[in-house]
Amino acid sequence: YLADEEEAKEYMLSGDSSFDFSSGEHFTCGFSKTILTPTDVKDNKYFIAGYNSNNKAEDVLDDMFARAIFIDDNKDNGGVIFCSIDAVGMSRNDINDIRKLVLQSNEIGKLKSINICCTHSHSAIDTQGLWGEKIYKSGRNEEFMNELKKKTATAIIEAFRNRADGKLYFSKIETEDLQYDCRTPETYDRNLNRIHFVPDDKTKKEIFAVNFASHAELLGSKTKKVSADFPCYMIKEIEENHKNCEVIYLNGAIGGMISAKEIKKVYRHEIDCEEYTKEFGKALGELVLSLNDEEEIEPIINIKSKQINVPAENFVLILARLLK
């Protein structure tokens, strides 16, 4: 146990030992993405995660991606990776497997933090094992998981290779009537936030990092199609109307729980969920593109991570671990 914990700390990376608020000369950023969707969805057994158990995927609506951005403030403290995976969630063990692949490749220079999150799509392939045929049977396809880890690590390495010097800008806009808080107390971030990288070399692509709080669950519980849900269609809208850019979506604080405005109609299957998913994503994409009041960000990155252990006392959780 202690050896596992020490390894977990090693690959997590702790970030800055102390914060430095002096400014670097410029930012350096890089981006890469990779498709994670397996080619044999119709022929193999994959379960859709986020709704009901034993919901076998029958088709693909749109692809699952891993997207990664590398950011460095050029103060010789090391760069930072942010990676977003189109999935409902990932365990720390799986995330550390990806970090381990990246660090052991020796392909990247000095790194102080590797941050891997999920978009929380409720229509992606099960990456946690909670949605199998039975409550006591894992829904994970281990071959798929191994490929996901390798491809994600490769995307992170490619983001570093694709780096360019430039400037970062921040802007935000209130989303007005797009969100709904399903549970009391009603409290959530109503802003859509955008960080925009503009490279000095105009042959390189710009990068948008978009942060917005909403459960990606708009396809509804009856869906049989693998999908990244609304973030896919937000990104498509941006890429189709801004030809020289790449986009990474980083979901916001969604516990509580924050979803899309018409989510109750989705729950009750009162609307065409595929159409609504695409419309919602398109509306977000249009908002991202409408932002023009940008503030330049000073080249300063401070980040620190710490491992927190919470002992499991719930006997169901303990039994789940024993049953793997």
C-alpha cells in the first residue's frame, strides 16, 4: 500500500514548491488531440456510461477525443499540461498510468504538473466500470482502456512538440438562460470563460480553452450511441467558423447539480435529444466566438497539487474494492 502511494505521488507531480509572481518574457503553448473511439463499437461489447447499467453501445454519433494543451511561462520552472478526455470520469490509478507513460517517455522537457480531467459525457464508453451488465460486473473493456491511456499520453507528448511562443488572453460572458440547477441550494457559475492563445508565428493555429459548468447528459438515458455530448458540437461550431484554431473543453463545477436549461425535458424524453444536444453545443460555440473584449494575461503560472487520502468506511465501497 505504501509503495503504491509513493508511486502515485511520484507520477502526480507536486507543482511549484513556492509561488513566484514575477513575469516571464512570454507564454509558450502547444496543442494536440487524438480520437479515442474504437473502430469495433458495433461488433464488440462496450457499455455507455452515465445512465443505466447494461446499456450496450450500438453505434457512434460522434467521436470521443483526448485533447491536451501545454503551457509554459518560460521562467525555467517547467511547463503545465491540461488534458481533457471525453468520458464520464477516470480513477486516479488510470490517470497516473497516463502520467507514467508521459514521464517515462522522456519526450518532454521540464514539467511541473500534469492535469487530466474528463468532460463528464454521459454517452461515452464506460471508463470506470460502473455500468456493466450487472451491478457486480465491471463495464470496462480493458483493451480499450489500455489504448485510451496510450493515445492520451501520445496526445500530451504531441502538445509539447507542437508548442509555439505567443500571448494568452482571457474573456468571459454570462450564459444567461442556458443552465439549470436541478437541486437546492441553487448556486452555480453562470459564466462561460475563454482563454485564447495567439501564436507569434501566424502559420500556427490559435488555441481556445473553454470552461463552462454543465453536465454533458443531453442525449438522454435511451441513447445507444457513443458520443462526447454537447461539447463535441460546441467545438465543431468554433472550428467551422474560426478556421485557424484548436479547442479544448474543461468542464466547470457541476456537482449539485448543474445541467442544461431543458434537462427536465431530456429526462422525460419530451424532446429530440440529439437535436437538442447539437443546438445547445452550437449556442455555446456561438458565445465563444462572440467574445471580443479580451484581457491579456501576464506570463505567470503557479500551480500546486497535493494528494488527499480519505479512508473508506462505507462497507459497500470496501466490498467493491475487494471484488475489484
